[in-house]
Amino acid sequence: MVRGLSESQWHESADAQTLAAKLAESVEQNLVETIQAHGRASLVVSGGSTPLPFFQQLSKAKLDWSSVDVTLADERWVPEDHDDSNERFVKTNFLVGDASAARFFSLYRDSDPQTAIADIERALQNMILPFSVVILGMGGDGHTASLFPNTEGLEEALDMDTHAMLAVLKPATVDQTRISFTRAALLRSRYRYLHITGEQKRKVLEKALNVDEESGDDKPLPIASFFEKHLPPISVYWSA
């Protein structure tokens, strides 16, 4: 259990595979319920290595995948055939078999990101909004999506009053320019999850959520802004 979270928000498993199965079961139920109620459902997933077992589990779900829209919480500004492409990772490890019938919305265009962002946002309007399910990850520096600490434009991307769905960011700690959903867009969703593994990330999350108590002079990490008490709750799925 992480200090700063309610018992209903914290879901813990002994290992990553068990955790992935439990998360996949919850997300499948969310998607089925949304399809039954609205005819379609939308799913926002994250890249990185942590979601791999979850993707493998969820891709086997027995649901109407042709009624599911899928996109990413963020993307590196690289083409799909690049090794660092989150889109490539999702299509290779998740949107396979029956799940390949889902409709994928890319965050990349073969042009300048600032020029392309308006076109991408227009395309995203064809998804079911608000999003049915959003699954976030978190880095060891407390970033989520591509909302990295100490990045130009971060304050605007975290602003809950923004009407922008997307932000173009150039974090100093990574190689590529990133495109990321804003905090407001990610939290305008019916079901919200944070999927993390490892003791180190648990400690990062706990420190982020209790920074005012422990070191009031510290600048809050981006992930902490998603757990502010006036915002919709996020369910955290964690394993060692």
C-alpha cells in the first residue's frame, strides 16, 4: 500500500504476470460495459516494457474488437518502422489476433510535429470521447505519458483548464521530441489506471504523493498532479 492512496485505489499482486492478468480482466470488463452502453469503446495505452504482459493478456480478451478504438498516451516523434516507436510496439504485441480488428489512431505524422498536431487532434475526434479507459505508466523520474519534469511547456500540458488534447514536448533527458496527451485529456475518461512494477517505482510514487509532508520545497513530480484530491480517482496496479 502506498501512503496517500485509498485502499480502493491500490491493487497489488505478487508478480508482474499475475498483475497483468488482473488488470486485463478489469479493462476487459470496462470495455465490454462501454460497448454495451454506447456501441463503441476507446482505450488509451502506454508504451515501455511494463505493459508487455498486460498487452499479451488483453489481446486474448473475448470482446468485439471491431468496436474498440485504441491510441497511445504519448509517442516519440519517429515513424512506425523505427525501433523506438510506441505504435510499432503496440501493433506488434497487442493488436494481434482478434485484437487486430481494433481501430488504431496514430499520434505520428510524417511532418513537423507542431504543424501536424492540429491534424492529429482532428482525427482523434473520431474516437469515442471521453475515453473509456486510460492506462498510464510512470518512469523512475516521476513522468507519465511524455510529461517529464523540468520540461518547457509542461505547465501548460498539466493545466486542467486547457482545451488542447495534445502537447509537443522536448524533454532534455530523452533523445526524441515527444507528442503527449495533456493531463486534462487523459483525465477526461471513464476509467483510469496506473500500471507500475518494481519497488523503486513504488517508492517514487509514494514520494511524489507525499512531497508536501516530506520536503515541501521540492517541485512536485508530474505524476503527483494526476492524484490531486479534487480530480477523478486513479486505480494503481502494482507488483514487485
